[in-house]
Amino acid sequence: MSQVKVTSVATEAWTARTIGDTGKYINGLAFKPTDWGDDGMPIIRIQNLTNPTKPLNKTTRAVDSAYVVNPGDILVSWSATLDAFIWDREPALLNQHIFKVVPDTSVVTKKFLFYTLKKAIAEMIKSEHLHGSTMKHINRGPFLAHKIEVPTLKEQYEIVAELEKQFSRLGDAVANLQRVKANLKRYKASILKAAVEGRLVETEGGWRQSTLGEEGAIIGGLTKNQKRNDLPLKLPYLRVANVYANELRLDEIVYIGVSERELEKLLVRKGDLLIVEGNGSPDQIGRVALWNDAIPNCVHQNHLIKARFGEAVLPEWALVWMLSPVGRNEIEQVSASTSGLHTLSVGKVSRLPISVPSKTEQARIVAEVDRHLSIIREVEAEVDANLQRAQALRQSMLAKAFGSQLV
């Protein structure tokens, strides 16, 4: 990523302040699900700040005008996602865990305060004031008491103008990196599609059509219940959280009681495919990964379906097939239901179609796919590293700009 140069801004003496000195910080209201409806004013939840496309719940509940958020207002999420935002959607109501900021314009300009808050929150996240194990939050008192430095209003305008010029350049670089990621994703899909259509390497043709159930054993997993706590044999077991698309995440493994008679069915062997049974999102249903025997004597939960293939099908070939757009389309079709939910079952997985070339051709195709995917992973890693550097550079710019060191 190209370097972004930050030019200097002359500064005078800065005044010591606290966040609480910069304006009013209005905490949102608690809206219950019973308050939600199809009509009325939209409600801003934290997920609407982090995902602008997320639909807004609505309410007809009467609310004081102080809790109305208008486009251009500064919002601070002080729980879960800790950050400052500028609201750019329609007028809406302020939900709990969010502050609406009304700047004291005799002290700060709106944009200067917005960037100051971003810097202050980043500092507090690294301090003793961050609380919570699963849902992180910062208490109101320490947040408002956090010390900042404020220059004259004239300098605030100058600093923001310079900062936004540099952010614009950085944003262009990030946008280019995101385009590269999108292109890599499309390229990966095209490689997988060509592989299962016999176009990636020269083939002899004559592929036969079959199903996963005809080519191997499709096996369900164990159900978690209280009785298992009393079983003396405790084994590591794989959950949905451990299986992603062509990826195993094994940092967090839990144990469960298993009876001896269950072992033959439940133990996972090297070469087994693990398939996610259900997920709220259609594009996540049927996530599949190849078990690599990284943890001995593992079993799997009932929300993971195991596929163990016979002599005619390499598990790596079945993995390529299920990861491909062709396989994904079959998974999405078979998992759909009249209720709108998406779920798989042992029966549905068994009926999934698969084309079967000779084992020699399977091995050649898999090797070529691996070669392409290895290159893609290397480029993706470099792109991700540059995106992280861009985020670090953004924080560095904020630190310098609001420490009177924009150099």
C-alpha cells in the first residue's frame, strides 16, 4: 500500500478538557420487542450503526424529542461495538447503549468532536475502563471524565480539513484493496466452477452422475443433554463454531460425555467431510471442511453432518464439488423450506448430487485447484495485512492530529 503523507498544521496552546465538557451526551431509551411494529418512527440499534443495510425496527411509542436523532447527528456506541458514528439515514429514535451527542459549539466544532471521540474511545478500549467478557462496554462516568485537549475553533477547522484530506486518500487505497478482495473471491469461484465442469485440466470425460449418499456414509452427530455430564468418558467434540468454508477453527474446543457404544458412529476420522446442518443465512448453510485429524479422538455434535466416502471418491474431490458454485447451488436448493428457513439433514445431504470422474482425474483436478487456491490465499493474506496497516495508519493520524502533532 502506498504511503499517505500527513502535512503539518501550525498549532497554538491547547486547552485541557474532558469529554463531558464538550456537550450533552444523551443516553438512549430501552425499547422492548413489544414496542416494535411495522409503523411509527424507526429505532436505532447498535447493529444499525455497524451495518447500514440492516432494517430498522419501528415503534409508535411516544418519545420526548430529545431522543430523536436527525441526519448529521453524532452517535456513540458505548456497548458491544465501541465507536463514534455520524447518522446518515432518516430521523429515528435513540435506543439504549447509544449516546446522542449535542456539541457545545462554543468549545468544539462537530467534526472535530467526532474525530476526538473516535480517538478517545480507542484509548479507553485499551484502558482499565473497558468492562465485560462477552459484551464489552464503557461506563458513562469514566467516559465523560476522559481527558482530552482542545485547540481554538479556528485550528479545529484547519485540523479537520487536513485530516479529512488524508483520510480521503487512505479511503481510496482501502477501496482499491476491497476491490482486489472482491476480484479474488470471483476468481476463486471461477476456478472451482471450472474444476467441477471438467474445464480446469484436460479430462477424458465419461463422468458418472451420483449422489453423496451413494458414494459414502452420511452420519449425524450426538445431541447434547444433561445425562452426558454423568458419563465417565469425556471427549473433545466439534461444533458448528469449529467448521467454516474449507476452514477449521479449533482454538476453542469443548468436551462432552460419550458412551462406548457411540464411538463407532461418532468418532471423526481423517478425510471425513464436516457439513454444517443449519444456519440462519442461506449463504452459510452447508459450510463444509475436511477433517485433518488435528485433535485425536474427536466426536461431533448433531448440528454437524459427517460424510465418509468409499473407494470411488476422494474426500478432497467431494470438498471441491461442495465448495463450487455448482455444489453451493445444489445445497441451497435442497436446504430451502416452505417456512423460509434453511436447514440440512442426513437425508438431504445423502441426496445431494455429485459428478464422479476417475480417481486419477479427481487427483489431478484437486492438485490444480490447490495450486490456484494457494496463490489466492497468499494474495488475500497480503491484502488483509495492508487493510490492517490502513486501520493502524488511520489511528496514528487521529493520535497525531488530536495531540497537536499532525506532522
